[in-house]
Amino acid sequence: MKRNAFVSVLMFASLVLGVRSASAQVVITPAAGADSLASSLGISTDALVQQLTSQVNGLFQTSNVSAFLKDFQNAQSFSAKGLGVDYASEGTLVEAGATISFASNVDKAYKPSGSYTDPPISGGGGNFSLMAGLGLGLIGLDPLMVFGNWFKGTASLGQLDGDYQNWGFHGQLRLFGPSRGLSATQFLIRWGGIAITSGADYSRLALRSSQNLRSTFNLPTNAPGVMVPVTVASDGPITFSVEQTTWSVPLEITTSLRLLTLLTVYGGLGLDWQLGGGSDMNIKMSATLSGKVPGDTTTVNLGSASVAATGHVNPSAARLREIIGLQINAMLVRLFVQVNVTGDSPLLTSVAAGLRLAL
């Protein structure tokens, strides 16, 4: 069944459950058109109201506020992992670049109205950041390197406006790494040693309505393959906001292998302690419901819906992930693709790509 939504989020299970508080209510008041539609479907008006209530609950996630917010929180924080650190370039003095990432799992259900072609509500969370790195070999601490990343901007997501912000500061200690000079053997293949990286990350995403919201879902009929489209359109003043912030401390252990000086493959493990922040939702709105009775082209008023929901959850306390990446080294230019994967169910993957200039 096709349904629409106003927010794209990512769903995965929590290792440790945070504090949750939520309340939600959806009230459908049927109009005369609901009687006509119920009669044509061969059901009672009360049964139709139950179907409409279930659909509106799913549309605004009011039937599962805490889980919605928990998944939203973990989604956006996961998409920010690894945006500001170079795991592949050993012996770098200074570098700068940008990274974009997108986190996704295989769960797909909803689509936003009038926006993207096919982004599921439980399928994605994106991020972008600018980064810079400085090797402390300049002051005699050659195995150490520090990184910083930052970004702040705005974007629209379906029918919502969003504010995005992330920053991070990390230190990296590289053990058993090669010297700057290349032997004949190291020109062909070179091990980059073991890199231990830690620091602090901050991620924030706030979504809010700036216009009346409008979406459509389909009600099934007794006829195979025949659906009744029902439109939900907000009516009057509206409050619709979702906001998440996450403070986390990562610990990552990675290694790398460089081939012919042109290609580097790297990978390892990361553990993220999400020590602060939260995810909040506040919805208060009324909407009109309209649809068409099968066999009739006239749109009828099915009634009104009152939607109210509030909720707050804390982020998952810890998350283990695997890191794997590929980097092309072309003189001072480094092009890379990196994947972060959780082993929990459902499978969660974050794909990042970027460009760096390194010396």
C-alpha cells in the first residue's frame, strides 16, 4: 500500500535503550462523505473511521513515537561518523577536504508528498562536512595527527525545512607506520601500520513545517488492485517539528595497505559512546480528509483529523561498527569511498565519499 510521509529516517535496533517519554492522539470526525464511501466499500462508517485513524497514525508516526525518535536519533548520528578523519594517508603533514555521506538500511515504507521519487521513511539520513588535518611531525611528534571538521547549513526535506550542523575534533596515533622514504618493495605494496583514533563528535538536525502539509494514502477495496486515494491536508495553524542532537566519543582502530602508491585500501572497527543529546517531536494540527467514492469522479469530504503528539528519547548509549574504505592517490589529490556497517539487525550502512588535498 502506498503511503506518504513528511520525514525520512533510518531504523535500527538500540544496544541500550534511552529514557523515553511520549504521548499521542489522533481523532477522526467523519463527515457525510464518509458514510457514502463506507457504503460503497461494504463496511460500516465506524470501520472506515478505524482504517482512517490507522493510516493517519502511520503517516505521522503517532502510533510509535518513541521508536520513531530513537531510530531518527541513531540514523542521523550514524551518518556523521568518519566525516572528519583520514584513515588512509600515513605520514601526511597537512590536508583539507570535504565529505558527504548517506546512511541507509533495507526497510522501506513511506514516500514524502511532492518531493523525492522514492526515499523511505525508515531508509536514510544524510550529512556533509568540511575537514582539515595537521600532522604533528612539524613539532617532532611524527606518529600523531589531529583533525577537525565542521558544517552548518539548511536544506528542505520533502515538505519540511531543515537545519543541519556537525563538528568534530579527533586525534590519531599511528603505530608501526612506514617512514617517509620508499624502498623498492614499499613502492609495490606498503602497510600503513595501526591507527588509533578518538575525539569528540556533535551532530544536530532540526526539521519543521513552513507551510501547510499535504499527503495522500490509499485505502483498499474489495476489488483486487483497486484503491481509494485519500488526501490529508492541514487546516489552520500547524506545529510540526522534529529535532535531534547527539554528543559522542568514538574509538576507532584501523589499518591500511597501499598498492603501487596509487591505491589504498583500509578498514577496522569503531565503537561510539553516545553520551548526550536527545530526539524530540512536537506535532499539533488539524486536517481535512477527502477522497473519491469508487465509480464517482467527485471528491467528497470524509471528515477531519486532529493530530497531537509529543515525545523525547535519549540516544543509544553505544554502537559498534565496521569500517572499510578505498582511496585513490593522485599526487596531492585523494579521492575516497568509505563504508560504515553495523552488525545489528536491521543491517545499517553508511556510505561516505569525498576529496582531500594532502601534503
